[in-house]
Amino acid sequence: MDAEIRSQDTRTEPLAIVCGGGAVPAAVAEAALRAGRRVVLFAIRGWADPELVARFPHHWIALGQLGRFVRLARAENCREVVFIGSALRPSLRSMRFDLAALRHLPKAMAMFRGGDDHLLTATARLFEDYGFRLLGAHEVAPEILMPEGAMGQLQPGARENADIARALALIHAIGPFDIGQGAVVADQYVLAVEAAEGTDNMLARIVELRRLGRIPTPVGVGVLVKAPKPGQDNRFDLPAIGPKTVAEVARAGLAGLAVIAGRTIVAEPALVALAAQRAKIFVVGLRDAPR
Amino acid sequence: MDAEIRSQDTRTEPLAIVCGGGAVPAAVAEAALRAGRRVVLFAIRGWADPELVARFPHHWIALGQLGRFVRLARAENCREVVFIGSALRPSLRSMRFDLAALRHLPKAMAMFRGGDDHLLTATARLFEDYGFRLLGAHEVAPEILMPEGAMGQLQPGARENADIARALALIHAIGPFDIGQGAVVADQYVLAVEAAEGTDNMLARIVELRRLGRIPTPVGVGVLVKAPKPGQDNRFDLPAIGPKTVAEVARAGLAGLAVIAGRTIVAEPALVALAAQRAKIFVVGLRDAPR
């Protein structure tokens, strides 16, 4: 594991947390608070969960309201920013650009060409132009990272390890194309490759194909593997799993789920272990390959 | 183009056509008849279209009834066999093995490990063990192959050509994993990669993601590319397109569809051109890369 563990941060300026969807943003905010750091959430309208956001000091912003973010974050005295939570790659038409963003419009338009990595790197640069420092969620909350080894009692067997190896090789091969971070392999047969649809939809597809008799392997065979793309910037868009992922893997009739230890966010570790135990699937953190 | 064009075959022994789903098997049978060759269809129960099959001399067989096929094909005096039509990779449980197949069971089980290529190559060897010769559909019906250039009047533009190039590179990269033969790329962003779900389902996914606002590119941008895997045996499982594919590409809001000339089957070329014209999408046969 090579996660950068920062010493406990006691600076008085609050951490700005730009929140996408899911349970992870709240987990990061709580971890930062536990570490003695104040937080202000900037909840993205349509993505962030209002109930979770309400538990912390927060502002709502629309996607593209860069000027509003800069103004509010400066007023809050924030200098460090974390991007966290599931981000559905937005449709250009759904975006509202404010004046500050419009000034960057040519850059913003370029962000939408190419894949996710490109979009995220360009976004980071935009924030840095305004004097903010971007941190990875794992830097402020290292305890949200997946540990090495199995969560819960089940371990992958020989067949599962072979499927994991094939899925990892596949994810590595598609790395240059900046696609998704997931694949499903069952008994060496690649059932699904994740692209724009996201992990949830990919797993729902397995459920449907199985119902139609188009999955050649029986229930209990196969793995979901999620791994960051090669060369991916760890400051955003690390793969994330939670109890819901475990439930979906079980529903898809797979044996388990493998991710990269230290480079995967686990939303609610205790619930993940419990869900894995109940569903009788394994959840394993693989030792990261040397980069 | 390097399609092997065989001289018109006037042998009296009929050609055995093992039929999967879709309109292509009937197109191949008609082409063989036009070339002066008699045909006997071996329609796979659950896959082949009963209406199309009824137009030709035929027998119904269940998947796994190797012994029944061998007996019937020998009685019909067939020595050459073509496999054609969409084959949904079967679930092991849905298969019924007859005695001849059971004798090959260890081999048959091994066929189900790994991807489609492996399955198909193993199937071919099984038939050859029984003294049959496997032909590619294009060898008996070269006119069913996609020609080079555009069908209909629309041509891909510069953006479309760039998307086609990216999709081809992606399909090449996943070749060793023996996955699907298709990908959707829009403005350099990989929207979908085909695996076990098939092209129809992949395109339906684009329709759904677009409805949810999760496709960043506007309607009219993006391409579907289908290409054989590198090193694929041309005798079976060439990518196929038909009027339905064109309709689905249009419904997915893409600009067009590109396939490899000489290595793609076109079910009903006239209808494909007409459908493309009506839907205002391009359908183009790319010059095959040297292998």
C-alpha cells in the first residue's frame, strides 16, 4: 500500500468538499471531522444526497457554477478542495454556465472531448487556476480506502483468482481508451465491460442476461473487478464500493468482488463486510501492482 | 479485399447449413441455390426462425444433438457444412447432449471455458472429427459480404472517421480477450463496449443512457463499429448487419455504422441501403487492414 497518510490536520481553515452522489461524500466529511478538520460541503444539485448533505455545513451549487463556488469557498476561507462522490458524466445540455465558467468556456468545451480522465484533469486545472489546492479524498480520510485482503470471511478460490487476473488484464488493456473501471469475468469468459453506463447498470445487465439464459456460467461463478485506470490521478474518481455494490454483485449471481487495496473507496466498511457475509460473496482488496 | 471467392459450385451433394437466428441463414441458402447448389438446413431449435427455415428442405435439431446431426447429414449425403446466424452463447444448463455429444463431453466442457473463439474453434474440430468440412458462409455466398465504401449516399465525415479509428483501436486492444465485436464511440468518448450482451442490447443501452441524460454528445454524433476479432476464423461468427441494425443505430442517435468490407455479412443489402437513406445515417465498409 502506498496511500499517502497525512499527519492529522489541525489547520483552522475548513476543507471544501464538492459532493457528487452516493454515501461516500458524507463518509469523507465525517472522517475529516474526526481528524479535527472543519468541513464545508458544496453539494452538486441533482447529484448529492440532500439528507446526507444536511448533516454538515453546506451550500448547493449547480454544475458549471464555478464563479459561485469560488465566491462561496473564498468567503468560507477554504483553500483545499476535495471532489468526491459518484459523478454522472453530465450532458452538455444539462449544464448551466455562470460568468466565471463562461470565461473558461473554450477550456470547458475541450473538457468534454475525450474520456473521463481528461475531463477530470481539466477540471482540476480550472480550480487550481483560482488558487485552490485539490486533494484526494484518501488524503483527508485514509480510513475510507479499501484494506488489503478479504472483508468478511469468504476468500476467492483458484477459479475466482484466475477470473480476477483476466479482468485486471482486460482493464489494463482498455486503459488507454479512458473507459470505465470495471469488468465482469466468469470462468474466463468476459461477460461485461463497463463504459459510460457505470457499474450499477453493468451488473443489472448481467441479471437481465441471466434471466434470458444468455449467461453460460451458473450462479455463484464469476467476479466483478473494479480498478483505477493505469496512470489515473488518485485525487479524483477512485473506484468506490459500498453495501449496494455487494448487493448488486450478489443479485448478478457472481461469486464476489475484487478491488485494488489503497486505491478504492469503501463507503461503509462495516456494512460492506456484513452484506458480503449475508450474501455469501467475497470482497477482496488486492495488493496494488507496482506502478 | 481478400474474401475467398470460390468458383460456382455445381456438385450434386447438398450443402448442410446449420442455422442460428436472424435473416442471414435464409440469405445464404438462397445465394447457394442461385449458385446451383442444393441445400439442407439444420435449424437449431430456439434460435432459427421457423418461417424462414420452412422455405427450404430442413431438419430441426437441438443444441448438443451432434449424433442426430451426423446421422441426418450423412443420410442427406452432405459433406460440407456452413454455420450461420446469430448464436446466443448457450447456457450449459439449456443444452441437451445426445450420445455422440456425450462421448465428446470432456471436449465439450472445455469448449465452454474461455471466449467465443475458443468455443467455435472447438466446435469446428468436433465436426471435422466426423468427416465434415466446414466452410465459411462467404465461401458459398460471397455476395452476402459487405462491399467497400458507403451503402447509400451518406459518407462519414472527419469527426466520424476519427471515432471509427478509435473504436477499431479499442476492438483491436480487447481482441486477446475474445469478447464482442462492437463498440460505440462518440466524439472520442467510448460510450459502450460489447461483451456477452450482443450488439442489439448495447445499442438499446445507448438509447436508455441518452434518455437519462448520461450521453454527453448530442444526437447525430457517434458511430457503431463492428469488426472481427484479430485472428478470428472467418468460417464462423463474422459480424453481421441488417436493416434492423441500421434502425437501432438511428434510434441510438448515432451518425452511422462502420464495418470491415469483406469480413462482415449483410443480411439484406438493398433494405440496408434504403433504411440508411431514410434514417439519414451512413453505413460504410472499411478497407480491411493487412493481416
